Amino acid sequence: MEFLKINDNEKTNYMELLLIADEQISMIEKYLYSGEMFALRDDHIRAICIVTQEQPSIFEIKNIVTVPEYQRKGYGQNLIAFIVDYYKKFGGELYVGTGDSPTILRFYERCGFVKSHVVKNFFIDNYDHPMYEDGEQLVDMIYLHRNL
């Protein structure tokens, strides 16, 4: 297993995978080139994520996705552990925003995140179509954070 930093000129090669976690290209384009993209490879790419710097010492995971057939095998947790270790040298906090899905919230909590705040109507106000997770429409963005 190895971790790679993806160059800007290669980022669009992963758009299909990024769309699994964030269904709208225009939303992905808002952070695609302002963030750093990392990949976990185990023979092939298993998971990727994009991290942006929002303020000095404030970083945010904007998109993290594991290739569907490799989900629930620890790749996402390993990638987050790498990200935490990578950004520790800068100190501060790492945030992640997600929909109100118990499964996903538990995943982030297992990775050491705790709930921070809520952005009301985020998915309704920012997406051109209804978003669903586990059969429930996503409305509010739930932010979690952890210290670096």
C-alpha cells in the first residue's frame, strides 16, 4: 500500500471516481484545483481525497471516496490516517462535511472526528438536484472536525 500526491494536470482523470462522493461536477470544480489530491494505491488506486486549506491551520477534506468494490476494507480509514499525519506538521484542525447519514457519520467518528456545526439547507441551496444517501434526502451539511 502506498500514498501518492496527484498533480494538478492529472486530477481530471479521477472525475468519475470523485462524482461518487460529490454528484455535481460544478461543485467539484470549485475545489478541484485549490486543494491537494491524494490517492491510496494497492496495485491500483483504491481511494482518493481532496484537501483544501480554508484558513491558516484550518484544512478541510472536500471529497473522499473509495472505489466501490473496495469499500469497507479499511482503505478510507487508512487514507484519512495518512491525511491526518501529513497535515499534522501544519497544526490546527481538519474538517469534513457530509450529509446527515448515520453510516457516514459513524465512519468519520471512528476516524477520530467529532461533530462541529451544521450548515442548514446546504444540499438544497447548492445542488441542482436532490441528493440522497441511504434512501434519505440530504438537506443540511454536518461538519465534523479533529485536531491535528
